[in-house]
Amino acid sequence: MTAARPLRLADRVPSVHAYHEGMTSPLRSIWDAPSATPPPPRRVWRDWALVSIVPLAAVIEAASRPEVPWRWLWAAVLTAIAPTLLWRRTHPLPMLAIAFGLGSVCTVITGGDPELVATAAMLVLVYAAVRWGSGRAMVGGAALVLGSSALSFAYGPSSLADLIGAAAVLAATISLVD
């Protein structure tokens, strides 16, 4: 028979840990969030329709708005990134990175915003990153979108109203997630 070990003060008093040891920060809980469950749905006819409508809308808009500088370059970029919409659910962060990366390169080349309404299709990728991505995809996507937006504001003439409007559009897009 073994003798019972006497209780020490450390056994009776909960230990005090540093914040990073016992508490979880809001950023860490987002970072560690898993991808959506159930997994994303398969591709459907609406996906293919979206991928075919975006380039068509970009070309029609470029042809009908001669006052927009660099409109044909932006129409070509939108046509090139349209296929990313097919993989937005299964690979949200890489598709967002491709689209916003090409958009950022175009912003640097042209020295400003696209000014084409068809670029709103890129918001579908933002939605997908928040809806279907893991926490890391959400944080990475937010960094990409903020970096791309900052680049647009740095290169183009922008006002406080533009900044507030852009933030409102992003917030509205993200709020659509159920």
C-alpha cells in the first residue's frame, strides 16, 4: 500500500497562465476556423453561366464606354480571371489571389481603378473566401483584398467617400454569408 501524497498548494490553486497560454484571441480563433461544413456543392449550370456572362459583360461594357481609360485591358483581365469563378468554392484563397493579383498588376500598369462595373464579379470571390474558406483563407483573403484596395487608392484619385463606399460594399458582400 502506498502512502497518499499530501496535497500541495499548487495542486489546490489553479495556476495562472499568461494570456497567450490560456486565452484565445479573436484573430487566432478566426485563423483556426475550419472550412465550411458540409463541403461546398458541386458545380452547377449557374457556375458556367456566370463564367460566360462575366467576359461578355466586360466586353460589352468596354465597347459602350469609350470614356473609360484602359477599358480593353480591363476587359481582357476580367475575361482571363472569369474561370477562377469555377473553383471559387473548392479553392477560395488561390482563386481570390489570382483575381486580385492580376487586378493589382493592372492597377499598377494603368495607374488607377478599372472603372468597369463588370469588376463587381470579383466580389463573388470575396464571398466565396468567407463562405467556403477556412479561417486561414479568410485572413489571407482579407489581407489580399485590403492590399489590393490600398493599391487602388494609392494610384487613383480617391476621397473619403470612395473609401467609405468600398468598405460598405465589402461589408455588404461579407454579410451575405449565412
